[in-house]
Amino acid sequence: MVEQNLYRLQAGDIVVSRPNEVHNCILNSLSTHKNACLWLPVENDFLFGELLTGRQPICHVISPPDEEKQLLLSLYNELEQATQEKDQRRRFYVIMSILRIYVKNVRQDGPTQNLPTVLKDILSDIALHLQDIHSLSYFSDKYFVSPSTLSRMFKKYLHTSPKSYLDAKRLAHSRILLLQGKSVLDAGKLSGFADCSHYIRLFKKHFGITPNTYKKS
């Protein structure tokens, strides 16, 4: 799950999550698996362009041909080895090779899983009205769904709770505001946190640092 989209993955697929986009891995199988995570600096517009900067809508899943998936697997292993050996030149070469495959196969749309209409409406509502949502009863009153039904929908389709999803969206939005120069108090308030001390505790729990430290760094 990335933001309001749910994707079914195949082995070797790449999930692209832009900065502060809420994402969650939903496992529907007990099969053994592993994944590689690669963090890329989005400020380099020349290299990453629409892939990570967010100006153009993209499909969050990149699915290269099978032969390129095999190549990526070997490149991930080579990158890990170069990192352990502190070989910066080799790391740079391997990352550029990985990025070339990513950019070549990125698409503007892709196969998403269908969500119930009411759940899609709720997710859109959260994205647009974070500051106005003060409790989960907001959804019950507006969409005529009981708290238990709301929880079941989030659990079934997104494998998270309404509160956890809402908190994640608020925290992500607050980070954007902090980077824009907002104070900690304003960032929390404009993201829908009524209690600043609760906002600071939750931010530190999720990101390991306080909002003020994040802003300064």
C-alpha cells in the first residue's frame, strides 16, 4: 500500500515511495521472502526527475522484464558488497546502473487493487482534511459506518488501524511543514494534533528524534 493505492506485487517488483508518502507492506503469503531497500536523495532533480520529486503522478510499482529483475538482484548484492568494502566509486556506478533500470521502466499508471468506494472516499478525505479530523467519529458521522466496520475495512485492505493510518499521515504532513519553516507548535496544529506534547512524543517514537531536532537538521 502506498498512499491511497493498493498494489499486488510479483517477485522482483520495485515499490517507489516518495518522501512522506505513507506506505505499508501487506503480506498475504507465508512464503519465505526478502526485500532490499534503497534510499535516494530527491534533491538531485537531474538524476531522479519525476521518479521521486512528485511533480508528475506515477505508478508506485515498477515491474521490469524478468531478465532485468535478475540483473537488479545481482546489482543489489554488488551494492551491498561495495558498501561493506567502502568502495565509493563502485557504489556510485552500481547505483547509476540500478537507477537506469528504474527510470526506463517507470510508468504513469499501473494495476491497482480495488478498494471499497467508501474506503477510497475516507482515504481521500484524510488527505484533504487532516486539520479538521479530531476523532474517528468524524468518519462514522460523515460516512454512516460504525467504528467496528471502519476498523475491519482498514484491517482487511490496508493491514493497519484507522488511528495508525491517520497518525502516519499527520506525522508525514508535519515533516513537510517543518521543512517549510513552520514552528513545532504550528506544524503539529496544522497537521491535526490538538496536543503539542502528544505530537512531540509520537514524532520521536516514529522517527527517533524530536520535531525540533528534525527541523534543525
